[in-house]
Amino acid sequence: MNKDLGGISERIVVFESTANNHLESLREQLIIIFSSIQNLERIAQFIYRVDLNERDFRIALQDEDWHHLAFLVIQREAQKVFLRHHYKI
């Protein structure tokens, strides 16, 4: 996720091993990052790198629903990790 964030934000996402709810911790960090970015084009660049469904992204962006957008990003990043691990030769 941090690799995809490169170039659009100086902040990074930190996986906190002491957090009780890892998903919520990641989501809150992403929400802070998204809400701090003033230029929506930069968020669009990040979404392109993540390879998120454009329709889902546009709906979340239109409503400025950072909670939903963060969840979609985490879900897509998890899919990419799973697929890389599953098809690793």
C-alpha cells in the first residue's frame, strides 16, 4: 500500500501490531491521508495504482465517503497480495 501511496502523499500507512482492530487502524490512517490531500487528481492517481474499480471509486469520491473508499482500497490491496502469493512460482 505504501508503494502505491508514493508520490501522492508524504505519509505512509503503518501496520500496528498492538492495534485491537487492524482493519480499522488501516482504515483510519487512509482516511487521514485522503482527507489531507487537497487535489482530487492525486487521489485518482493513487486509485489507478491500486487498480480499484473506477465506478466504485467515482461513487465514493462523489459522496466524499472516505470510510468506504478506504475499505475498498484495503480490500483491493488484500486481493493483490493474495493473488501474488497464490500464483507465486
